Amino acid sequence: MRWAIGTSILLHCLILTLVFVGPGARQKGYPQVMIVRLASLPPAQGSRTPAVEKAVEQPAKTPPKKIETPEKSARMAEVNPQKKPKRQPPKPIAEPPKEEAAQKETAESKSKGLPEGVNLGSEFGFARLDATGFESPYYLNILFDKIRNHWDNPFQGQDTVQCTIYFVISREGQIIDSAIELSSGILAFDQAALRAVLGSRPPPLPNQFGSDQLGVHLEFQYIPES
């Protein structure tokens, strides 16, 4: 047994001596070069791949373009020149006939001094007051209604007839003065107008009226039916 062990040791020593001391050990050689290719492993599930930052290329700045404005003398093209509406001259305002304007002006001038809201009707042509500041159309409408109720026109003809009666009303409502101021030329017509005024029994003057009497010029008229 010992012999076998010793023999084995000897053989191993001999082999080692031949390896390190033999002629093949003295030769120097270059190590063998091996080419290794690295392959990237696929990413594991659930893992995040690092974001690759890419350089953002900014566009080069271009100089602004100059806007060419048209010359002042250039004329803009018209859209649909054939369909352009023609300007029509303004229509003249029709003026009322001179006769109507004159009648209106005369009526306004003759009724000067009356407050708004007074109704003269067709029996009276105009009315004027001798007092200023009389602002009671209600009183005048009552007065003219009373006179109208007593007015009985005796004339029936083809001509227009007018006469003016002047009368004065006191504070208590009595007629203290009356006269035919402008005759119609027909005595019966004038007398009937005067009787209508005297029989009217006017109401007392309004309290807000400051004067003690009121003078009235009232025209009676007859206009035949056309």
C-alpha cells in the first residue's frame, strides 16, 4: 500500500517537471484572441427603461417679411360693380297747400291764449281771452258747451257766415258786458249769437285765476255742407 502511494507521488512529480521544465514551456506564445459579441438582454417585465433624452432642435429664426402696402393712389377693386345700388336723391317733403297753411296759422293766431285741451267744435271759429295765465281748459269747455246749447242758427244758405261776440265774465259768473264786435252782415245771425252768450249763465271763475273778470272774444260761424 505504501509502495503504491509512493509510486503515484513519484509519477505526478515527474509529470509536473516535464510540464514546467520541458522544451514546450520555454517557448513564448501570444495568447489566443477571442472575439466576443455583447447582446443586450430584453428588459424584464415591470421594469422601466431609462428615457433617452433627445436634443430638440430649435428652428432657425427667420427675419419677418415686410408687408408691402399698396400706394395711396391705387384704387381698391369693387365687389360686384354691376350690382352696386345707385344713390337716390332724397324725396322732397310735401308742403301743405298755402291756403291750408294760412288757415292753420290764422286759427292758431286767433286762438292765442287758450290752454291746451279746449274744444271749440264746429260752431265756433276761434276764441281769444283778454287775460294771461288762464290755465283751466275744463272751465272753458263748460262755458262753450253752455253757449253752444243756447245757439240757434237762423241762417241756412250757401255762403259761410261769421260774427264775433265780445263779453266779460265776473268773478261770480255773471256777464257784466257784451257786444257784437264783428258783424256778419246778417242781423238775425248776429242777434242769435248774442242771445246764446247772454243766456249761457257761465260758472264762477276758477279760484286759481287771479283776476276778478275774464274777457272773451268768441267767433260764431256757419259753414254750409258741401
